[in-house]
Amino acid sequence: MMPTPDADLRPEDKTIEAANGRIYHYGWTRFVDEVCTGGHCFICGRTYDASAFNDEHVVPDWLLTRFRLHNSRLTLPNGTQRPYGQHKIPCCIDCNSLLGREIEQHIAMITGGDYSAFAAAIAWEYQFLPEQWLALVFLKLHLMDGRLRRTRDRRLKDDATISEGRIWEHFHHLHALVRSIHTGATVGPRVLGTLITFPIEDPAGEKHFDLLTFTEDFTLYVRVGQIGMIHVIDDGGGVAEIMRDLRVRIGDGPFSPAQARELAARTAYGNRILLGRPSFFTQVSGDRSTIIIRSAHSGIIDHPFPQYDLRPGSQEELRELLVTALPQLGCVKGNPTTFPQLVGDQEAIGRAP
Ligand SMILES: [Zn+2]
């Protein structure tokens, strides 16, 4: 059945595909079978048989080269480690080139200087580029979990992947967002989530790259030199609203590398307890000429500024995230902090008492 114009396509709906195989919109089943757990190109969906592949570094090659990370190891969710240089996701040459041209070369350029140059770039010409890039990195990191076995010892006869049991629904939206550079989809208002950027102290002799993922909380932190970026992918901007007080209290930085990790953990926690987050969906016109990724919030004309709220905080959950980010704080009682402004404050995300 052909979709009606502006049909509201939910994850369970079918894939919309052109006669030449170009996929405008992934249905739920094909997304899981081909993109999450299959070996198809994670952008266009073509197979090795149909197209030449050269695969895409999960942490991009320019970053690995800049900080000499090819042989450094990334810790996977099952605790095993893998060299960054070998951590590659199936991707065809065409899509790899597209990602390089449209995203990677620009983010490499604007992170090549100091923080103030980066801030100026994203305020003007490269607005939304960090969100686009961080969403891409987050997607790649997690899609890889569907391709790697959770146990390497084949004698155990365990074929399950690292992502076994994961609910991929959130990733369906993220995937549509990331591949909008391939489909030409328009990204509507309040679809991109919260972005927090800040300068990081840069003492000599220190490592200049850091990466921290909070899978359940859809939050990613990346440090590139003296630039820190935290992105909450699925909050429609709600976490930025609820963390306003905290941000005022801790100031604009520069932060220490540990403070940057703590802020990432508190941001992930903000997303965990956020109430009123939007749902997201994709609309495709009947003639397939228009694809729009929307937030349910953007359609509420009477309430253009959604009201976010928080569920009651849990000190234990916050502490768990803080210690995940900063294991060295595990011996400190209560909610440990590296920010002098927050010492003794048990308020979950640091709102003013
Ligand atoms: Zn492709």
C-alpha cells in the first residue's frame, strides 16, 4: 500500500523504498535485521554484494591520527577492549565519502584550534554540526555492539552479541536522523537534543582525547584537545532547561578533565529523570519528495515552549553515574563532586536549594 501524503510513519510501519533500492525510510524490522545486527552499510543499507565497502572508523580516522590513538583501546560494554584503529562499522565507499565530505572534514577543522574559535564556528557557520557529529559517533558506537560477540571464547558456544537484549527503538529515530544526509530529510525544530560545550584546562603532558558514553541515558561526552562536548540525543532540549541552575553555579569553565566527566555524568542523570520528553517520528510525502523528521513537541501549536519536569531524584542512581565517570571518587561517601561549588550539595542535578 502506498503511503498517504504526510503519513505518520511509526517504527512498526514498513520500509519505503524506491524501485532502484534507495531506502527513504527504514521500517522497524528491516532496521533491526539489516542495520543493527546485519552487515549492511549503516547509512544507505546496501550490501557487500551490491556495492564496494571500505568501512568507517567508529571514532573517526582524523581524530585517531591527531591524537595517535589507532593502537589505544576502547572498552566495550562487555568489558573487553578493542583498538580504536580496528573498530570499524560496515559502510560503503560512497557513504564513507559522503560522511567525510559533509561532516568529518568540517568537525576536524573547527576543533583544530582553541575553544573560542570552536565556539565562534558553531555559533555561526557550523551551527548544529557538533550535534550531528556526536549523534553519528553515538550511533556507530552502539551499532557495533550488534556485530561483536559478547564472549570471544568459542568453546562456550555463545553466539549472542554484546547488544543482546537491547531495545533498539530509540536507535531507530537516531538512525533516521544520522542518515538524513543521505535521504535529504529535513530535521524539524526540537529534534536535536541538548548540546553543552566548554573549554577544558590543557596542562602539558596530559592526554587530549576522552570519550564517555551513557547508553541508557543517550548521552555522549567527547573531548577533542581543549574542547569539551556533551550531547543528549533524545531530550528535545529538555535537559538544557532543567540544568540551567547547575550551569550558572559551576560557571563556563575552563573545567578540569575530571570536572568535564562529572558534568557529563550529571547531564546523563538529568536525562534519566527528565519528564515530558518528546517522541520523534518521520513523515514522508506520498511522492517521496519530502521527508521530515519531527518532534511531537514541535507540533503542539498552543504550547510552543514545552514544560519539562523531573521525576524525584535518586541519590543512588546519581552516585552510580558519577562513579562510572570517575571511578577514583568511589571511596567518597554521598554524591562525590569535583566542583567546589557543589560540595555538600545532595540535590540530584545541582539545582539551587
Ligand atoms: Zn552506503
